[in-house]
Amino acid sequence: MLSVTNKDDVTAIKGSVKRGGISMSVYLYIVDHVLIDTGPARLQRELTHQLEQQDYNKIILTHHHEDHTGNAHSLSKGVPIYCHASGIALCKQQSKLPFYRKVFWGNRKPFSPKLLEDQVHSCHYTFDVIHTPGHAPDHVSLLEKNKGWLFSGDLYVMSRPKSIFAFESIPDIINSIEKVLQYDFETVFCSHSGILPNGRARLEEKLSYLKSVQYDVLRKHQEGKSASVIQKELFPSAHPLNYFSLFENSPKHIVTSIINGSSPQLKKV
Ligand SMILES: [Zn+2]
């Protein structure tokens, strides 16, 4: 079942997927005839039906992951679809998803997006495209300066993650959050936690949490502790998603991405 809400020129379409004791929500946004992301193939029937009733003339993808591009193949037939330069080749490939992600979100068919430029103009708004890697190499956030809106894809999701995916990097996520916080915005439109009127504060909270985790990991690393010892000390308990994902999602990747990260600064925060 989808739920649709309209707020201040933005339509939010929320879907939910439940499998193996895990439940995740996913949000698509339509703003001034621009559709942001296409949702997972698992929700294709409901989303296609809902989107047929909506009015949009271009699609922008925040990144290539299957929960954002699952319906891109079918939706892009009538409407141009855009993504960051580094995502174009990824979208054209048949995705090789781990089994649990195919089961959860459904697979996605290859498709051919066009190059997303630095700015997107709709009838009433201008969106600045900010490259925000860390969750995915091609991840972008869309900023509407006059409205103070940030469409943040998966940059936020939650303030205090206790585990991340093997393909994510904490130092890169820190850099990307610092990059967007240089701009003026208040409301964040998150792909998994919905519309956050206090989104700026939530991103600030996430940034300070990640920096304090980074500090703790690097301090313990300098004391000569191994990644697995650091993981046990900082993140002693596991989350159901860790097992469901066969540890593609794990606290271990927080620790290793910080240890392997580029030019880390050991600074108390
Ligand atoms: Zn993602």
C-alpha cells in the first residue's frame, strides 16, 4: 500500500517493503513536474498505477541503487531520465545484486539515463545538483535555494547509524554532509525517512555523531587495536539487517572505512 501526501508544492509517495523481519520505507518525490527516484521493482504495480495519475516530465535519480531505480526501465520509456555522470555506466549494466537485495527490493533492469547537469530547471524552481558520494559513488543531492529544500537521497536516512554497507565510506559521507551544510536549507526530503522540516539539524546531528565515531576509531587504531577489536568495543551488538544481509551491512564497515579513509584527522569533537 502506498500513501501520498502533498505539502508545499511537493508530492511525497511512500511505499513500504517487508521481508525476513525487516521493514523499510521508501519515498519518491514529485516537485514541479520533476519526479525524484523511481522506487524499487518490488513495488512496481502500485507505483506504476500511482505515477500514471501524477504529472511529471522528467526523472532525476539520486543514485543507481535498486530501491531508487527499480522502475526506471519502464518509466524512462516516455520521460527523460537523468543521473550523475558516474552512474550512467552503472545503470546501463545488468545489476549483480546479492541475493538478499534481489529478494527484498527486487532486481532492476538496465536502462540508459542521460547526463545530469549541474543545475535542473523546472517551471518555478532551480535545483542545484550537489555531488554527495559516500553511500554510492554517483550519489547526488538536489538543493532548491529559494525554498530552502534539500532532496537528500540516502545521505541522511538516520542520525546515528550503528552499521553501514560494505560499499559505503564514513569519511566520504562526512565530507558530503559538510559539503551540503555549506548551503542554506532547512527542510530535507529523505528517501527513507520522509520529509524532515528540521532536516538541517538532523544532518548536523549525524555529522557530529560520525565525527565522534571517527575520532574513537582512529584513537583505538593508533593504540594498536585491530579492526575487529575496535568493532567489538564500539559496536558490541548486531542488528537483524547484519544477518539478513549476510554482513554486507555490518558495523565492521564503519571501522574499516574509517581506518582506510583518506587523510583522516584525529581531532576531538
Ligand atoms: Zn542507496
